[in-house]
Amino acid sequence: MWTSFQDTFGRVLVMMGALAFACWGYFTLNQLCFQSAARHVLERQMLHASALERNDPGQLHGWLTSPRHGDVLGHLEIARIGVSVVVLEGSDSRILAVAAGHIEGTALPGSIGNVGIAAHRDTFFHSLQRIRTNDTIRLTTAHGTFQYQVDRTDVVLPAATEVLDQSTSSELTLVTCYPFGYIGAAPKRFIVHAHQLNQLPFSQTL
């Protein structure tokens, strides 16, 4: 009887493992497909913005400064650690399941202030655990391409919302959960602070 129980228990574990692997594969494929489609949307936005810049700069400004929830906002890249992810407007669970999210209420790329971007520690921001001071972050949007340099990292409690406070300079703050290997709802937040170095114009972005 004990042997029969062990055999049944073993089969259940194998089935659970197979199901977990299948779910992981589905979510990973979904993320990859969404990221590819979103990159194409961003490319079309950049071409449209370039045309507006030539023909109707006033309309360009209004279009870029009023993104709607879920809009493709840009593409974030940290080449040294392999981060490459599309950024959407908003940071709720549906957005963070497929992309990084621009945190509501923070500055937009291309404006003065603190741009806040969040992503999950076990997907798109997993490599942030290897980030270093002076690393370069590249944020490509329909405004153009912005380059930032990492100043420091912090580990804070979720209530420490002051990390997203606005500033009088152009800054970027990346947010993810911490510790990176924690199972379940992580108790802290890992923060990357960076300042803007420069902006590349449309002609060098496209």
C-alpha cells in the first residue's frame, strides 16, 4: 500500500512539474510575442513623429505629452547586463505581465523631472541585480533617444515612495521587487537612480 501511495504521489509530482513548465512556456512565449509586436508599434510611432516634426511641430508636442494607459511609450535597454524591454504607459499587473511600465504621475521622457519605470524582478528586470554605478541606460521613445548614467542603487521598503519624487533635473528611476530570489510577494524594493546624459535627435534615432 505504501509503495502504491509513493507511485501515485510521484506521478502527481511529475504532472505538476509538467504543468508548471507548460505554464512557464506559455507566459514566456506570450511575453516574447508581445514585445516583438510592441517594438513594431514603437517603430511606426517614431516614423510618424519624424513626419510631424517636419510638417506640424505643434501637433507633435500634443501627441507626445498625452499618452493613454497601455500605450507603447518606448524601449529601455541596458546593454551591459542584457536588459531590453518595451515600456508601456501605466504600471498595473496587466502591463507588468508583458512589459515594463511607466509609473503614473512621474515625468515623461523628454521632460524635466524624475521618470519612473517598473518591471518584475523575475522577468524583465531580473538582471538589475548585476547593475553597477556608471552603467549606461538607453531609453528610446518617439521623442528621441535619451541616455542615462547610473548614480547609485538602494533597497527600500514599499512605502518609500519618495524615491519617485519629482526633481528639477532630468532623472530616471527604475523600480523592482527585492530580494531577487524571493518566493512570493517580496518585502522590499530595489531602486536604480540615474541622471540624463544627453538626447539624440530623430535623425540619429530612426
